[in-house]
Amino acid sequence: MLDQNCAYCMKGELVAKFGYFCIELESSNVYVFKEQSHPGRVIVAHKKHVSEMIELTDEERNQYFKDINTVAKAIHEVYNPDKINYGAYGDTGHHLHFHLVPKYKDEYEWGGVFLMNPGLKNISEDECEVIAAKLKTVIEKLNK
């Protein structure tokens, strides 16, 4: 079921305001977050329009977390962060999605909670494409 008002369901212009499509996985779509204060930050959005994990079957949930794990491995391989923070919010946008936010010691927000959209480093479509291409290559390799 799709929600006509949901950026992740409708894709296109709605999601393009904050995300750049990277790759489609079995249960999710991955987007480069256009605010890159944390290099390599992405969103992994479930393909189904559900608000909570409890709305997924066990198989759907397991596949979704497999997708998240694969993307996290790719971020570690490409960006070598010290830690990845995982954020699943959705108070206003009721579509299950996780922000994967690479964190680096001695850099922005280390040791604290990441800001949702600090607006410090908004990148161009071309820069998004470079990030997407790097991550997509590694994700595809991991999924073979």
C-alpha cells in the first residue's frame, strides 16, 4: 500500500528534497542524505508503507535488517567511520526508515546524538552521485 503524501512511497520530488536515490535492495530503498555533515550518511527506507516494525512479518523484518546490515558494511568499507549511529524516528513521516549516520572521533557531534538536519553541509546532485556510486558498488559486491 502506498501513501500519496509519503516521500518514500512517492519518491520523485518529495524524497529529492532531502535524499538522492542510491540503490534498491530486496526490502528497501537506499538514499544518500543530502546533508553530509557526517560523510556517508544514508537513509534505508522499507519498501512497504508501514509506520512500525511490528507491522512487518518476521521474514520482512529480518530481510529489512539484512539490508540495513549490508548498507552499514558498505559504509564501513567506503568511509571507515569509528561508529555508525542508527536512528529510526518517523513522528511526522510515518514510513519505516533508518538513518545510518557515520560518526568519526574528534569530528562533528562525536559522543552525542546526531542532529536530524543541521544544514551545515548540503551537497550537490553530482556529489550525491559520487557517494551513491561508491556505496552501490560495494553493496552489489556484498550481495553476490
